[in-house]
Amino acid sequence: MSDPTRHTDSYYAATAKGLTSYPQLKGDADCDVCVVGGGFSGLSSALHLAEHGYDVALLEAARVGWGASGRNGGQLGTGQRKGPDELEAIVGAEDTRRLWDMAEEAKTCVKDRIARHAIDCDLKDGHLGVAYKAGDVAEMHRYAELLATRYDYPRIRPVDRAELGDMLGSDIYHGGYLDSGAGHLHPLNYAIGLARAAVEAGARIFELSPAGRIERRATPRVTTDCGAVRARYLVLACNGYLGGLEPRIAGKIMPINNYVLATEPLGEARARELIRDDVSVSDTKFVIDYYRFSADRRLLFGGGETYRRSFPADMKSFVRKYMLRVYPQLAETRIDYAWGGTLAITMNRLPSFGCLDGTTFYAQGYSGHGVALTTLAGKLIAEAVAGSAERFDVFARIPQPSFPGGVLLRWPGLVAGMLYYSLRDKL
Ligand SMILES: Cc1cc2nc3c(=O)[nH]c(=O)nc-3n(C[C@H](O)[C@H](O)[C@H](O)COP(=O)(O)OP(=O)(O)OC[C@H]3O[C@@H](n4cnc5c(N)ncnc54)[C@H](O)[C@@H]3O)c2cc1C
């Protein structure tokens, strides 16, 4: 684990607002619910549980938002990672509809929380999905049409190549769609705001307090280096950083690394040339390029993945090559920050939720589509702990196979598969 005492050296850390240090757990504590993990999933769980009246203690191994939640592309996406057609084949028509409705609720939840707790995190509306290959356009237009007609979602419309040429300062794409209901935000500041809201609602947060072991008893007990928490319920919200803490769910996810850079500030006029309407953008490659502008007009560009534990030594150069394929005109632009983060993917790229032993709820594996769904996950976990698991169960019954090879041997197969598909992007 890289230095847990400080946030990674990112644009987000450099522009963090209201960064607060929370104490380390020392000694024994009792509570109703112990949440492990201080990213969006854990923070939202703590907030919603505290609002339900539960006594909550959250353990974070490093700092609040230190994981994927404080490092991601900040794109607040619509729907699930898979479109309705693919979802129907996996979970049937009724659950596809429920998952769609809850994904809409997820975006609303994020926006409501930002407004209700006055979280200063640069929230903006608008997302452009763009076709990397000409053959992707028809499918994207069909997707927009399907959402508009079958899912009564009026905020998406197809965009053709000519219009896209006016919207983006890049000519590599073939068309796409504009989704004005999706958006983007400063993720670390959103995490900091959620933590503040959770504490105001009565939750206790402990940083630098990695859960090392879970003792499974009628009342589970979680031990850290300097203390222990006994709770009626546990929430595991560790995602790509779970490690071996709970082997029964570790094999359902695969940690992978993804990278983001921030250019120097480019000024308003240049920003408008590159992305006219200040929306977020993502493409259809297997290893997605995603980008947007920060509030101070830096291009935040995400691209490239690796599948081993360490990050590339020169992350600026690693991500820059992806950026230059989209925007060759930025060849002389200075890169001020580049950083990596670890996320968890699942075999079918749908989230992995569940409950173990009747006491331990988990939510993980958002597969790169977690900015909105994590806040909802916390809400659903709180409902389930309070006795209404119907909505949590819609996610929990998504079939979630383990990676072949289990926890120890899942890597070689995944790496071969991912490299094959990322090679196809290049062809
Ligand atoms: C580079 C990158 C770009 C991304 N871009 C996007 C995007 O644009 N849009 C989108 O929707 N999604 C994106 N994602 C995915 C998104 O960030 C995640 O789905 C989401 O943040 C997951 O939140 P989480 O709380 O579940 O996990 P995390 O934020 O990873 O939090 C898990 C936390 O658990 C802690 N932890 C782990 N083990 C222990 C332990 N034993 N004890 C105590 N604490 C522990 C970790 O320190 C960590 O802080 C991206 C991810 C990355 C890495």
C-alpha cells in the first residue's frame, strides 16, 4: 500500500476543500454497525445508517477518499455499466427496469446530497458518449432511442459526426450521444463532504485504522492494529483494496489500475475549443478514454490500465499518449499531475452486492461506473440493515460468478483477456 497517511499527489488532493483528519481507533469500541472502508460506498453507508438512527463506526485504512473515490474521473454516469439489452439477458426484464430506476435514483441521490450538505465539488450536468469506431455509432444511437422511448428518459439524444465536430476539438470520433442527465464532479471533494455529513448525522470515523481481521461470531468483531470494534452488523466497502480481508467475496472482483492526468490550466477559450459545452466525455474503447475540464480549466484526461500491483514509474507519459491521440494539438501542453487508482471489476461488469451470515453486507465491483451507484449502495445497505432488503436484493441477485482461478490464480487469465481486448482497441 502506498503512503496511507496522505492522499496521492493528484489535482484533486491539491484542490481539496475542507480536508479533515479523523482520529485513529484506539482501544475497544461497540456500535450497531461497523463500516469498513471510507470511500463513497462506506461514507454513504455511514451517512444513511446514522440517519436511520444507528450508532455507526467507520474504519478507513488510510484517509477518507484515499482510494478510487478520491482519484477517479469524476464522471457521474447514467444507468448501469451494461445497457438494457444486455442486462435483460442476465437479470430479466423486470429487474432490468428496477436497476434502471435505481440508477436514475443514484444520480438524484448524489445531486441531492451535494445540495443538502452544501458540498462544494464543482458539479456540472452533461455527458457525451463518443464512438471510437464507425461501427459503434448505430448501436449508440439505438441506445439513446431505447432510453428515450422504453425508459421515458428524455435527457439523451443522438449526435452525428458533423455536430460532434462542433462540440469537440477532435476529429477522431464518428458520432455518439449527448446525455444531459449525466454529469461530472470533483470526486475527492464529494467524498470529504459525505464524510462531514456522516459525522454531522452522528457517525464516528476512524482513519489510519485498517481492519486486519474479522472475527465471525454472533456479534462480529473487527480488529485493527490499535483496537477493535464489536458490532451487530458489518458493512464491507473496500472495493479494489479489499485484499484478503473477506475471502468469500474477494474472488468475485479483480482489482485493476487506471490512470488520470491533469494539464496546466488552459483558459476558458481553449477549454471551449476542446469541449465546447463543458460536459464530460467517454469513448467506446475497451479500455475507455474519459475526460473533462476541471473548474480551473485543466483538461483531466483518464486512460490506460495496468493489471499488476505497482503503477508505471512515469504516469504522466503513460496517460499523455492517450490524450495526444485525441488532442494532438496539446503536444506542447504541460502536464501538472498524473496519478493512478485501483478499482474493482467483476466478471460481468455489474456490481457485486450481498450479505454474508445475515450480519455482513457488502457492495463492490462497480467496474468503473461507481460514482453514482456507490451513493445509492449506501442508501440500500441502510434500508437492508433496517429490515427492508427488497431493493438491495435486486442488486444482490445479479448472478456474480467468481473469477476463474479464485483469489490466488485469477490474475493470469484476466491479464491475457484484458490485453487481448485492449489490443483490439489499437487495431
Ligand atoms: C482512475 C479511476 C477512474 C475512475 N473513473 C470513474 C468515473 O469517471 N466514473 C465512475 O462512475 N467511476 C469511476 N471509477 C470507479 C469509481 O471510482 C469507484 O467505483 C468508486 O469510487 C468505488 O468507491 P468505493 O467506496 O466502493 O471504493 P474506494 O473508493 O476504493 O474505497 C475503498 C476504501 O476502503 C479502504 N479499505 C480497504 N481495505 C480496508 C481495510 N481492511 N480496513 C479499512 N479500510 C480499508 C481503502 O483504503 C479505500 O479508501 C474510477 C476509478 C479509478 C481508479
